[in-house]
Amino acid sequence: MKNSLFLILLICLVGCKKVKREYKELDFQLETYEWDENPYNFSSKIKDSILVEKGPQRAAWRFSYVGDIKNMHKVWDIDRTVKKDLPKSKRDSFSLFEEKNALKYILDQAKTHQVVIINEGHHMPQHRVFTSQLLQGLKQNGYQHLGLESYYASPKNDSILQAIGYPTLQSGFYTKEPQFGNLIRMAHEQAYNIFGYESYGHANGKEREINQAKNIQQYLLNHPNEKLLIHCGFDHGYEGALNSKWEKAMAGRFTEFTNINPLTINQVIYSERSEKKYENPYYQLTDVEKPSVFINQKGEIFGEYNNGGWFDIAVFHPRSNGLNRPKWMIFGDRYEEKFSFEDAKIDCPCLVLAYKKGEKIGLAVPYDIQETKEKSVNLILDKSDFEIVIWNKKGKALKTEVRNSN
């Protein structure tokens, strides 16, 4: 009995032992283009400067870049309209639909398609995480190419991106957000060919939609009969004719030019907002724990038309419940770790940036970022080794490591 108690005490002491870290001073600079701004800002600057000077949309992007989900939603919803309650007839109609696993449903539907188009809200890391979760299953179903709106269409740009093997601050716009960067990392790891299809020099929105579709068409002509996953923003994935200046979105134009019917997926409509009153009325009726679709007994999937267009599948995403480190960020070998640097000689507040070992610090898109006023922060990492940069408002930076592999 005494030996057992001693063993338990010894295990507890070893398990609770503080990690001794070494910190090295670092001349830390972000390697953006000269005309680019620093994408990773402290919350005080985002609130007092970016929000005031550039508006809620750009402020929301900047909060997403540093993993501040709560403030991202809050500023995005500035001046948003409160949603009206659904009449009882529509609530009763929706109750006939049953919740199903979205990941499994989409992968099953994708088997009979050549092209899958999935959208995102550009301020929503959650949407990029879900697309990341689709990659492995789609690859097993024959999908080999990933097209991203965040990159301009250019064979030269595509080859550079492919050669580097990880996302950089010089290769895209929205891709500076860590979960978008991780989407690209996973695509590289699974041997996807990554290409950009964004339009350059278009005169208006209609021309942009046409150019995007033609860029994807040209890529497909260079890779005949191969399968593509296209990740786009907001309304670009709508099929059919729209009652708008576009006339048709990129997805509708793609079908017009190629006679290929893509599988289109909308993540934007049924996602959380800062408060329930701003959410889609149907989404307000749900509280899903994982990405879900709703299907009735006839096999029909729930969705809504918008301006005459449609998506094939609408995903209902789980809420973050006000947490900056929500459960939806953790899948595969990702885990949450409390990272403490109490013995580091640096004043807070600090931004803590996690870089994958082997990727160039300051050039690579960080794997995760969090701001902290204390000398402790929760990071979302995977089983790789990481170099951690602790960077304060005065520009002082320290570097240390988190080792996970042997």
C-alpha cells in the first residue's frame, strides 16, 4: 500500500513539474511586402485604430488573424440587422428535418462529382477548419487539386507556392490567418496541387465572376478528367441566375462554360454570430455539437434560395459559446496546450506566435497566435515541434521551443 502511494506521489510530482524553458532574444520582423501592413495587431490597435479608420469588416479580419473569435464576431456584427422570428408554420416545417453528420454526407455526395465548391466567410477561421477536415476524405475519393480565391491565377505563383511547401505572408491575403495557413499546410501534406484562380484587373463584379470561372476552366483543361476542390468566399459559390449585377456567380459561370455541375456547399448562412438575435432564424432553432446538415424523410436537404441562386448543401456549424479556443479547432492530432512563460524577461501584453519547426520565422504564416496580458496563453498545436515567439508592444521578442516529437 505504501509503495502504491509513493508511486502515485512520484507520478504526480513528475507530471506537475514546471517546464524549464530557454529564451533567446530575437530580432523579429514580419516579412511582408513593403506595401503590406502588419497583419498581426494587438487588440487595442484593432479597436482604436483599424476599426475607426477602416471599419468593422477589416477589424473583424484582423481579430481573426490573431485568433480572437469573440471580438471578431462582435465587430463584424456592428450595424447588423436583428433577425425576425420565424412563423410557426416554418418552424414546424423545419422540425421535420433530422440532423446528420455534414462531413460524412459531403464526402458521400462528392464521390459522384468532379468539382466541389465550398465557400467561407472571410472573417471565419471555423470555415477553413471544416474545409481542412474534408481534405483527406476527398483525396481518397480522387480529388487532387485545391483552388483558392486568395491567390491570383498565375502558373508562376502556383509553382512558387508549391515549391515552398508552406504558406507565407507574401503569397496571399486571407491566407495570413493561421487556420487558412493550416488548410494550406494540410493540402501540401496530402499532396494536393494548389492553385490560385482570382481575377486580376477586372472592371466590375460581373467581370470578376466570369474571370474566376474562366481561370478554373483553364486549369481544368490543363488537368482533364481530374477532380478539383474550390474554396471561395461568400456568394461566389451560388449556382443559377442571380438577381444581382453579377447575373451569375463564379459557380454558375463555371457550369455555363464547362457543362460541369459542381457540388456546391454553403458554410456562411448557418454559422454563429456575436449574439443569437443576429443569427439566421433557422440556425437559432439549432444547437449542433458538430458540423451538420438537415435532411427530411424524402432525402431532401434543407437550404434556402437567395436572390434566385442556390447551393446544393448547407452546413450548420457548432457555436463557440464565447470561447476564444473553441472545440471546433481541435481535430486529428491537434490539441490545446497551456503555454506559460512566467520566467521570461518580457513585459506583457504580448502576442504569442507558434511557428512550425523548419518554417522560416517571420515569413511563414504562424500555426497559431494568441494575445495575452498574463504570462500564460492557450495554444492549439499538433504533434510537431514548434518555435514560439513572444512579442510585446515595445517590439521586444523572445524565442523558445515546444518539443512534441522524439
